[in-house]
Amino acid sequence: MRENLFRAVSIGPLKIGGNLFLAPLAGYTDLPFRTICKEWGASFTFSEMVSSEGLARGSKNTFELLKRGELEEQFGIQIFLNDSEVVERSLEPLLEANPSLIDINCGCPVPKVVKTGAGSALMRDPSKVEAIVKALTRLTTIPISVKFRTGWNHESINYLEIADAALGSGASMVTMHARTKTMGYSGKADWSALTTLKQFIEKHYPSTPLFGSGDLFSPEAAREMLHTTGVDGVMFARGALGNPFIFHQTRHLLTTGEQSPPPSLEERLETLKRHLTLLVEEVGEEAACRNMRKHAPLYLKGLPHASKAKQLINQALTYEQYLEVTEQLKGG
Ligand SMILES: Cc1cc2nc3c(=O)[nH]c(=O)nc-3n(C[C@H](O)[C@H](O)[C@H](O)COP(=O)(O)O)c2cc1C
């Protein structure tokens, strides 16, 4: 009998219909891209990471990140902060955005963030993780989750301690990106750490979901992670960039046991255009065309003439110019 790997998840009181999530990706998971991923079957989406300090200061650019789309009835906001002291000061705008889930970033390796003591720097001080989760659970009934890595480096693997700090303080879910901070995004994610963490959570915090992240580049990889590690769900990150089809394909694989055909050329180009249209609605035509330069090559990866198309896209400043490129690609 096939295992039921596609399933609903409960995060505290929050019930979500599926376990294929879109990870937070700074610079990528804005409202238009999240909408595209929802349209292709993402069970749940997160904002890009949002600075609690920015919220507390009333930064307009930070508030922009809190906007949710029409398809995001359920929506997670990920915050980054270095101390529990910021929690109360930043809470009002956060609650106004009415997130279904608030996630705390303990994994970001970017120097600008780490330098302030936020992101993966929090892994070096589990008592801070504890204090932040406690402050949030004291001030709101919204479920809290924590996303972290396996440790700072290979000599300081401490994910069990971080999970314990988070869950012992009232978090309702954890996600682990199975790399250390010093690995950044390179090397192979260590999925065996997910297995160990799942066993730990089952023993000490039963019924608390664990999500896995790291090297989820195909539906088969997601199936393997779910099957081999026992995680309750997966978060697609780089694997969803230019490839929102991965949500639909993974659900198909998990529910039927069969691979779905890859997206057709037509589907890829139509999705690219839809993505651009949503971006234009959000930020205006020229900014959308510039922003799309980081997404478009990912939609076109592997197509014949992709490199020529990329050159043209790098100069395109209007929707019409993008259209010319997609028409050319259709012509072969
Ligand atoms: C460009 C980029 C931006 C990211 N931004 C965030 C972020 O804002 N918050 C977060 O928790 N993780 C962030 N991550 C990490 C991803 O959510 C994910 O955990 C990581 O990429 C591992 O998954 P993958 O190997 O399948 O890509 C980011 C990763 C990338 C590549």
C-alpha cells in the first residue's frame, strides 16, 4: 500500500489542506510570485523575511512586504529580529496584517543580518530564541513557528537544542533547512538530521509538525524527503523558482504514484507572462520588467534559444518587448 505522503497539517489551531509549502525567499517570494505558486497548488505561502525593527520604525517598504494576495486566505509572515525586546514594539503592524502564522527566521546567513544578531546568529544563543517565542506567544494567539539550520558550523551542530528552545517555549511548528550557516546554500543538505529531529519531536512534542527544507529540486526529491525522514511537510525554495509547476507535479506524484509530464513550452511561457502581468499590476510596467529579469531565465532554463532570449529580456522594459521574446521562443 502506498504511504499517504500528501496530507493536511495542523499547526496549533491552524488547519492547512496540504503539506507542500513555499519557503520564504527574500527577493523572490513577493505577492506576484506567491500568487503564481498558489495557482499551481502551493498549500501555504510565506512572505519574504520582514524586519521587526523596520515594522517598529514604521518603514513603508517593510509594510509593503506584509501584503497578501487574494488566494492567500492562509498566509505566513516571517520576521527577523535579534531580541525579544523588539517583539512588543513591532507587534501592532504585524497583527494588523492578520497572518495565520508568524515564523521566526533563525537561518539567514547574510552578513548584514547576522551582524545584527538576527537570522542564523540566533542559533548561537538558544535563550534568545526562547525569549522571542515566549514574548510572541504571550502577546498573541497566532501560532508561531521557527525556521532554523542544523547549526552554525559543523563543530556546533545544535538543532535539537534550538528545536527544544522553540517548542518548549510554545512554538507550534518548526522547519529545518538541513545545512549549517557556514554552508550557505552550497554542499549537500544533511537530511539525516531531519530524521533525528523528527524522532526527537515525536518523543518530546508529539503531534507538532516538522517541515523539511534543503535540496528540494524535484517532486521525487520531495517524496524521498517525506518518506525517508518522516517530516510532516516540505518547503520548496530554489526548486520553485521559475518552476511553480513543482507543487502540482509533487501533489500528483504523491497522490497517484505517477510522474506528471513536464510543463509544456506553452505552459512555461504562459506562466512567465502571467507572472509579469501580476508584477505589472503590483509595481508598474518598467519596474516589473526589470524585476522579471531574475525570474524569466529560470522559466526558460533548458529551452533552445534560452540564452538569446535572456539577452533580449535583459533589455526589455515593456510588456510588449517580453511578448516579442516569448513569441519568438514559441516559433522555435
Ligand atoms: C535567494 C534566497 C533567499 C532566501 N530567503 C530566505 C528568507 O527570507 N527566509 C528564510 O527562512 N529562508 C530563506 N532562504 C532559504 C530557503 O527558504 C531554503 O531554506 C533554502 O534555500 C534551502 O532549500 P533549497 O536547497 O531547496 O533551496 C532563502 C534562500 C535563497 C536561495
